[in-house]
Amino acid sequence: MPTQLSHNEIKNTATNKEIIVVADEMRSPENVGMILRVSEAFGSKKVIFLGDSPTLEKRKVKRTSRSAEKGLAVSFNQLPQEIIKDLKARGFKLIGIEITDNSSAIKEYDFSKINKLAVFIGNEKEGINSAILKQLDSILHFDLFGKNSSINVVNALSVALYEITR
């Protein structure tokens, strides 16, 4: 019979990619905490929250992050134009996870030659701001098969980070 491993018994491998997650105007403290947790789990070293997202001062953020923020550089209330300019100057490929009229399927995207990438995700209601979308290098989506046209932003980030790092 299989035995479940404890956290101390699991040895995760490191990704060879430098991944920064950029979250646009998050509204839910639980989503902020889970973005931190998922980002850290997939090897990101930095998470940037644009605009007025709930901060680490919120109890729900800390509870859902499960201390993931301790392994990340985290910044809040950042201005989109400054972040985009800085990331581009540092050689990051800017990828948005969004369904648009010209987005491409993430499963067909070749991440093998990209070592520095910033993954942009949008807020729970509006998605990624259109002014930001226009400045991204690529906009990617993944297929859904039910009646819903979208899923929770943290679940979408999880799928995207899995595809990027596999």
C-alpha cells in the first residue's frame, strides 16, 4: 500500500527559468494568498501585485499563502507602466494568461528557449487591463471543455505555470 510522504520527505527539483508573476488589481485576499503559494510552488522568486490588491497585512492573505511569501520577493501597489518598462529592460518575455480574439493556445507555445518570463494574470472580474494586454509579447489561453468560459484566476495561474515549467 502506498504511503503518503510528509513535507520533509519531498525533494522538489528547481526550474531553470526565472519566472515573475504579475497580478493585475486582485480583489480577493484569498486569491492573493493562493497566488503567492502557487507561484512559490512552481519556482517563481517574485510576485508583483499591480494597483490596489490586498496586502500581507490581511489575515486571509497570510492564512491562504501558508508562509509562501517567506520564499518570495513580494511587492504591492505597483504601477503597471513602470513594471512593464523595467521587465522589458531586463530582458523578460511578457506573457499574459487571458482569452482574447487573438490569444494562442498555451499547449502549442514553445517555452523551451525562454529563460526569463513574466506571467501576467488579471483580476477576478475584469481580467488583464486592456492597456497592459497591448504591451505584452504574447497572450495565451488554455482550452476548457465545460459550459463555463473561464476559471478562477489562481487555477488559471496553476495551469499556466505547469505548462511553462514542464
